[in-house]
Amino acid sequence: MNPGRTQQRIRWVTLAVLIGSAVLLTILDSTGTLDSVFGFLRDPMSFVSDWTSSQTDVVADVMTGPRNLEAALEEISRLETENETLRKENEELLEAAGENQILRELFNRAADTPEYRRITADVIGQDTNPALQSIIINKGYDHGVRVGMPVEAARGLVGQVYRVTNNASQVALLTETASAIPVRLGSTRATGILRGAGRGALPTIDWIDLQYDVQVGELVTTSGLGGKFPENLVIGRVIEVERNEAELFQRAVVQPAVDFNNVEIVFVVTEFNTVNTEIFNEAP
């Protein structure tokens, strides 16, 4: 063995170890783990104890995870219940506000015509008979309701009482084909007979004299002629005029002011002033 070559090899190995240590220390310092290494070298037991404690915390977190998830699910369920309760309360408030608005409109209508006597009634059903367009109200004979009495809502005329029981009544709508109501136009003051056209169709005013220049948009009200309806009950507005100079009369299509599918509260007009014309039916 050559002693000189052996010493040279030891020097190269020592140099490589030093260079490797320097590189390793540089890497550890750049990654922030150099302090941990020094800590381990200074006090191996403390380092091992700290590492074991951290791992124990990780295991504890894993074990308590399901409990935290269960608590979170319970909180979500509670919040969903509270949200549903608040939604129902909001709907109830909106419904109450809508009902109050209807009552205010009815009150205003009653204040405009204090000469009429009225009974307030709730709509409790729609007639399912396809041959008759009508609604059912919760006031009847015991409350003073009689066949033939006019029925109006806050926005205008609904129809006429058709049948009566002790505590309920059936009201034929003005759109019913058998309906015939004397009416007057607001601007031209022309008169005619409003006739229902049946389900899905709009009523029309017949027998309007050609001398009147009827315009779209004119207000249509009851005329009071015939004594079956008080005058000035709103019915709707003219949306179309059918005029032919070759004929003696013209017709007008009317859009009712009342939405019959959504009416909830009505007035039954039990008493109103009429002009007595019976004397003119007697022979001279």
C-alpha cells in the first residue's frame, strides 16, 4: 500500500464531506429547518417531545372532526328552520297587507256612495258549472241577501245575486250570457245594454245609437235605468268599437274593471235609491 496515495484519498474524502455539509446546511437554512436541526442536536429529548405533541394534536383534530361536522349540520338545520319560519311570517304579512288594501278600497267605495246600504261578504268559491259563470259568497238570506241584489267589488260591479241559501249566495257574473245590464258611457253619455258573452269572452254593449262617436277608453258605468242596479257603478272601459253606417246601432267591447278570478271580498248592495216608473206602465 502506498501511504502517500492513502493520505491523498483521505484529504479528498474529507473535502467532499465538508463541501456536502456546507451544501446541506445551505439547503436547510433556505428551507427554514436549520433551527430544528440545531434544536435536535442541542436537546434531542425536547425535540422528540415537541414532535410527538404536534402529532398528537393532529390525531386529536382528526378524532374531533366528526363531532365538529355534526355540530355544523345541526347549526345548518337550525338556520334552515328559522329561515322557513321567517318566510312564512313574511308571506302572512304580505297577505295581511293585501287584505288591508282591499278593505281600504272597499271603505273608500262605501264612502263615495253613502246612500247605498251594503253587506260585506267573502268569496268562498268559484262555480264549477261550465254553463254558468258565478262565484259563491258567505252571506245569505239570514244576513239580508235576496235574489237580484247587485254585487260589487272595490274596483267595480261583479254581478247579481242568482240564488240564496240561509248563509250563502250564488252570484252570476256580469260576463254570464244571461246577464243584461243597462249602462252609460262616460264621455259621450251614450246608453246601451251590456251583455255577457260567456266564459273566456268579453262582454259587449249593444244598441248604441250611431249619433254617438264612441271612443276606445271610455268609462262604462251602470245607468240605473230599469231599477235593478244603482247608477254609476263602474263596469270597465271600452277597448273596441264595432261601427257600421249601414246598421242602425253600433256595438262596443268592454274590458271589465274587476278580475273575477282573484276577487276576494265583495259588497252586496241591499238598498239603493231608484226612480219609480211604474206609473208609466199603467194605461191612461
